[in-house]
Amino acid sequence: MSTLVSTLLRRSLLVLLVSAVSLTSISSVTAQMFGAGAGENPDSENRREPYKIKMSGFLNSLPDEQSLGLVTLGIKSFGGTYKFDISALEAPDYPQLSSTAILRQVGKSEVDFNLIGSKDLLSKIGQAEPGTPFSIVGYFRPRDRTLQLESLSVIGMDKE
């Protein structure tokens, strides 16, 4: 009888051990496939996964009464910062995300959006005259406030 109990106990422990190892493997594979932070709430300030935003406004101009906010754009490769008066802001893939939620971190650091992208796109901002109206589309990563530029056009001048 004691041999039977001991055998059953060993087998039960073995099944538990194999199950634990299997579950651990599955969770690590899932983390590798989808990356840490995958599926995070777009509203989170610590989100690592970027999401698309579209904003328009005026570069290096005084804020308008109807503006959503005045933000600082930074371009590290140029060593410059630029003020941008936002007149419209949306996250097309997350329509429930308000412009207020996207701009929640504004003013908490020296630069609100660290712009990265092609030299061609970045130089449009670097060479623009004060008051130039821009439409900016890019992928925003809230955790480090990086905005990877996808497109940038002067409103009324560039073909979109």
C-alpha cells in the first residue's frame, strides 16, 4: 500500500513539474512573439509600443486661442528645438484616445516630442519659417516621447 501511495505521489509531482515547465515555456514564447509591452493601453505614459498620430498646427508661432496646446519638438541630430502650436491631433487607430490624453505629458520635460526620421523630413522643420502650417504624421512612443515621422507636409503647399 505504501509503495502504491509513493508511486502515485511521485507521478503527481512529475505531472506538476512538467506542467509548470510547459506553462513557463509558453509564456516566454508569447513574450518573444509579441514583445514586452504589446497590447498596452495607448493611454499609458509608459507604453513602449508606438501608435500612429496625426497632428497639424503652426511652427514657431504664438499660441492661438483655439489651439490644443503649444509643444516643443526636438531634433537631436540638428541640436534644435521648435515650438509647435497644435490645432488638430488624433490617433486614427485609437479613436477613443483624446488629444488631451496624448498631450498629458506636455511640459513635463524640456522636449515633448523627440522627432526622428529621414533627413529630408527633419530638414523641412529645421528650415521652416516661423508660422509655417504643418501636417505631421508619425508613430508616437509615449515612454520616451519619440515621434518617428512618416510624413510631413506644409499645409496648402505639398501634395499629400
